[in-house]
Amino acid sequence: MQAIFLLLGIAGLAMFFFGMKTLIKKYKSKTIAELNFTENPSEINIKKKGLYAVCFIGGGHANNKDKFDLQITNNGNKIDVLEKQIKFKFRHNGKLSTEFYHFEIKNIGKYKFEFKNIADLEVKESMLLSKRMFQNTLPVNNVGIVIKETSSNSKFIIGLLMAVFGFNIAGMGIILAFNPQLYN
């Protein structure tokens, strides 16, 4: 019985490490470019295929009040840009930042980023609703933009679940392997 619990503990450790690897990869994703709203439209040379995110620097909450929009084009072809359902938060150069849009790059090359109706973007410092209600919207010139690599929300959730459950399974498996009388 102890061998089974020990194998369970080892399997839990493997789950934990794979989950943490996924979370660290998401957290340490590479920044491709930094933009600002004064240089609109901007061109960026993207050298790698994959999933990318448009992030706003300076706020823990970003919201599209009405008609704020981003158009990304490559040689006249529009790229599908989707607003993220789960807006991942991270720190960029010490400032709280929020992933807002994501898009997929299938062809390497120069891409033109054009923001429309910028006044309809609402960025506030706090993530907390109770604090955010009393804050003013940050001025557009205080909000930075970062284009960075990202992963899908499902990979993030799977990584988070694997890390949490793996840690718990490993702990219980190792505890029960060395103290089997607790199982009885």
C-alpha cells in the first residue's frame, strides 16, 4: 500500500511541476514591442508565429466603454482581434498591466496596429471594484501599450489546476506513504 501512495505522490509532483512550468511560461512571456497612443498607427515586425496579446500598462482594470477598437493589418489583410474574457494581470517595469486583446499570427512580417475611438477606453489603477468606483479614468497619455507573447486561457486554467491539485496529491501521497496508519 505504501508503494501505491508513493507512486501517487510522485505523480502529484509531476503534475505540480508541469502546471508550474505552464504558469511561469505565461508569466515570463516575451515582450515584442512597446507602443503608445500618440504614435497611431504603428508598425511592428513580428518574427514568430503564435498567439499574442495587446496589454495596457498602468492599470489593473481595462474596459471598452463603447466603440474602442483595434485593427491589425498585414499587407492589407485584417487579423481577427478578440477581447480576452479572462484579463490576465502582470507587472511590466513595476507597473500593473492588463492583457486586453489577443490575436494569432500565422504569417511572419510587418503588422500595422491602429487604435480607433481611443476616448472610449477606460483604464483604472485598481482591480478592486470597491476602490475602482471612486477612481477617475487614467488619461490616455499615461497608459502604455505592450505587445507580448501569450498563451490561451485554457492552457492557463489547466496549468493552474495541475499546480494546485498536483501539490495536494503529492503532499497526501507522500504523507500516506510514510504514515500508512493515517489511511486506516
